[in-house]
Amino acid sequence: MGIQALVSSQVPSPRLAALDGVWRAAELARVRQTYVPSGHGELDPELPGQGWPLGQLTEILQAQPGLHEWRLLLSALRQAVAHGPLVLVGAPQLPNLPVLSLLGIPARQLLRVDAHSAAERLWATEQVLRGRELGALLSWLPRARPEQLRRLQLASTATQALVFALRPIAARHESSPAPLRLTLQAAPQGAEGGRRGSAWNCSSAVVPPWTMPSRSPRRCPSRPRCAGVASRRNPLMLWCALRPRLTPGTAPSSPSPHEPPPGPEQQALAWWALQFSPRVCMLEEAVLLEVQASLRLYGGRRALLHRLRAALPEAEAAALAVAPTALAALALLRTVPQEEAALDAQAVPAVIPAVACATRHLSSTLDALPLLHLSAARAHAPVLARLGCRTLGQLRALPRDGVSRRFGAALLEALDRAYGQRPEAQDWIALPERFSARLEFTGRVETAEGLLFGARRLLGQLVGWLQARQRGVLAFTLHWEHDLVRRGELRNGQLDLRTGAATRDTRHLARLLGEHLARIQLPAPVQAIRLDATETEAFKADNTSLLPGDVKDGEPLAQLIERLAARLGPHRVLRGRVLADHRPQHMQAWFAASEPAAKTKTATPALPPHLRLHPAWILREPLRLDMQGDRPLYQGPLRMLAGPERLETGWWSFSAAAEVEGEELALRDYYVARSPQAGLLWVYRRRGGGELAWFLQGIYG
């Protein structure tokens, strides 16, 4: 096996070389980087940093897929799987799980993504690089363009994993943005004798230590000054009033003396607000939450309000008001003008308008508000206007006895509650035991992708319900109803989705739903959808830590698997398990990686040590070889190096009705052979009656 590093020979101008941040691929060793020793004594001195770089794209050029990559990378991959899974994208053959398990790569740490087209491989590779738990990535990209590799290189810098792109040797004439590029070639004839033994005796190799990249400790932020000290001397609380965002086709309505029933937007906003306080109620057109008891959890009033306001656009809220009393917050909320609903879902304002009133300014602020901002005074506004009373301050200045006799005691009670002179009592909302929400469209939706717009609103309600109940969703169903004209002809449709782990991430659920909806064609327009949570479980939130090493960015592995399976199909995102069998094609089984772990967890059988001599690649089906006389051919005549290893098994399950010999009964003599072009191969000769036949079973990668 020969290895040759290809480095650009172009020398930059002195002016460019003097700039900070400008460096050549040949100068990779001068960049602050963490490296993993390759495990090859002759190779490490030739590599920048004495090993493979972490968080950088390394391009390996090979004569054909499956040739020597395991032998070159095994030592580094063995260290990488201790920190995360090894992902294979577009692998040329099946990885031989029993062999890899004996060589230090457990089957549970290997994920196989069967991406066939060039676009699928590039997309899957980029998605894998966004994961937070990645240990190493091997992606076979035979037709990648330089701009596409540049995109993968930029995505690699966000990881601390080994990233390898395996490409044909013909690509050496093309430009590449990969900082490190190597050519992998087979050793010349006659040189395999001294190398073959060391290649398979991997247990005697000393695995170099791999230290994770060091990070400077982060300075612990000073705790914000708590704003709740003054409230201990004041019985008033801290109320936040939220206005739901209008849906397209809904006109802003003026306050009515009769309280309308809460709409789906108001209910969804109330469920979402439960993550900040258990004291949430729906009052008239707004959602109110009392957050005085939650100040210490968020580090004070300023920190809580900042976090609340930053999350309002995602919660479909249109305005925020903060005041010491509920009615005062509601009155201040009405000072923010209502706007027409945006027809474009992306037209959500980045900053939600907000008004606030401090305790010491409560009386002066309310005195200046119009009477219409207090619901109890709205019905008496015409009479009070004829008396020259148009603000709450003027109403408050009137004799209380006269106001009580003419307008009733309810007006004075509401006025006192707004000014904090009378206690307030609210009906806190109670969550249902099961989640089910329905949404009617203002127009007809004719494409499945169009359903995602309304489904996002329902997913927001679902996440709010999950956060309030401290649960995560495992399975949910989206139902859609066709319009009245076609409802009698067609059955309503539904889409069932399951997640690999409990989650309440709105973005992940929306991406997962969007990938599935992209493959659906609606037979008729849809006028309504309904979302049901069919299975949930207690959710264990991420444990935040002051240690910088515990802070991880990126997408969790379970969410990554779900998104890959949604786009490519669950049968193309696979995990494997080792089985107790002597037949090579029956020693492993592959299952959908998105299946729950409880259904696929089995004990790994004990593996005999001689399996180390078997190849790392196994063909999906044995390939019958052409013959030249009595000599098998595969990219040239084969030369037998070792063997035979006799295999006679499967007789207990063999059926005489089997049409193909060898499907169950195995009578074979295995040999290690060498091809002039394909390197070391694992072939067998079929025994028994019939003509002489040779088959290719595996490739020593």
C-alpha cells in the first residue's frame, strides 16, 4: 500500500501571506488544530500535525471504492468511536460487523446510510456533519464538485470529528478545498508478504492515546441583580399580558363588552406560556401570566422578561405588556395597536412591541389611559363622556358613592383591582390529558407541502402542551379533511410519524413532518387539519453545566436519524447487530436505525478470534466469478495466498426445495486471493456435485 500526499505547489504572494487568516492547504500544520495519530509509523511524520485532523475535511483518492480504506483508517476510527458513532454514507459494500467488532469498532457505534445518487450523498453528508455526537464520518463521493466539497469543508469545521471524503483517483487533476489530500494505492507485486501479517494482527498494535481538544474555561457570568426585592415590601405581583398573533384572513376586532370564547391561537399561546409560570389564565382577548414566583428561576426580572420577549415571535404572539396587576397589564396591552395579519408566514416581526409599567408609576400610567382600555368601564363610556370623564384618572376622581349608585359596584371593584387596591382572583388554565388540536384553513390547500404552514401552528400548540406537562412526544398523527365538495367521494387522509426518542423541539418536528409531506400527493383540496399526540413519555431535559466541555452544539443523534430516514426512507438508514451463525451472509442483520432501542436491543454473541482474518467488507450477495480454465478471474487472474478454510454449516435449516444451492446449506472452501487491480479478496469454491464455481464473498478494505 503506497500513500502519497498531494499538496498544492502554488506559492501565494508575500502580500497575501502576510495577512492574518490566509493560509495554504500545505500549511495546515501551522493552524491551531487537534490531530489523531494514524497508527502508521511511516505515515504520521508525513502528515501535518503528526496525524489526522479533527474538524477538517480529509480527501482520500483511491483506485476503486473499498480498496484499503479500513487498513489505513482503522486505528484512528477505533479511537473515534469512543466519542461518537461512525457513520458510513454511500458505502460500496456491507461492513462486516463481526470483524469490525473484533477490531475495536462495536456494531452499536456504526450507522450506515445508503445514499445512491450524488445529490443524496451530498445532502446526507452535510446533515451528518450537523450532528453533535459524531465520532467519524466516511463518505464516498465519486462525483462531487469543488464548490460542493467547499460546503462540506465549512460544515466540518463545526465538528470535532474525523471527516473523510473518499473519491476516485481520477479526481487528483481537479481542484479541491480539502486541507489534506492523499492518494491511496495498492502495494506493488511481491511486496504483500511482509505487510499482510501486520495488517490483520491489529490486536498487537498499540493504540496511540487520543486527547480531546482542550478548551479554555468560560468565565462564569455574574448573576443578574434580582428585581424582586422591592416586591417583598409591596404586595403587588408581576403580570405579563400577551396578545395572540392574528391568522391570515382574520381582521382585528375592537374590544367587546361580551367576552368571546378563546380561539385556538389564544389557547396555544396559553399552553406555551406555562413554561414560564404555572399561573396562566385567558382573560378576554389576551393571555396573562403571573411571573413573580418565577423571577429567581430566571435570574431576576430583567432576565426573565428578556427571555420571554425573545421567544415571542416563535410563540405567534403579537404584543407584550408588563404591569403590577392583571387588569393594568391588559389595559396597557390595548395601547399597542393591532395590525392586520400577514399573509406570508415569514413576515413575523423579529422584535415584538412591548410596554411596561413599574410599580411606582402604576397610578400615573393608568390615570392617562382612556376608559375603553378598562372592560368594566366600556359599557358606561358614552354616559361618562357626557360628564366630561374620558380617562381612568378622571373616573377615579369622581365621588365613589355616586359612581357606585349610578354605574354599580362592579365598576369600582374593577378600578380598584387595576390600581392594586383590591386582590385579584383568576381562573388558571388546566391542561387536557391528551393533546388534540384542529385548524381550519381560510382557503383551500391543494398541495401536501402547503399543509405544513398550518401544521407548524399545531406543532407550536403541541410543544406548549408538552412543556407544560414535562413530557416529550414519541408518536403523533396529522389528519386532513378534504373540502365539502369532495368529502363524499374521498376518504380523509392521515400521516403517522414516530420519533426515535422523546422530543419537544418544534424545528425538528417541523422538519420531520415536512420531509414526509414532500412525498405525499393530495387527491383533492384540504380545508382542515388535526394533530393528535398518540404517544408521549416523561421528558428528561438536557442538564446544563458550568463546565465548558459539557456544552454541545448541533443536532442530537436521534433527531439526525429521524430526518435522514424521513428523506431517504427508514430502510436506508440502518444499524446492525451481530448474530450467532457461521455463514458469512447470516452473521449480521441490519434494521432501521429509527426503530426504538427497546425493540432492537439484543446481546452480542461471543465471537471466535479467527474472524479477525476475515475481510472488513462483505458483499450483499456472493458474486460468481468468470473462469480462465480452472483459475478464477476478478479484474485479472487471482493468485491464492492462503487457504482453504472449510465451511460446512446450515444443514439443520436446509430445505431440499431450495432452488439456489448455498442459500441455506453452505459447503465451501474459502481462500485469500490477490487481484492485480482489486487487492486482497475473500473468495470461495463451491463444493459438492455440479460444475466448478468460484464466488467473491468479501474485500479486504
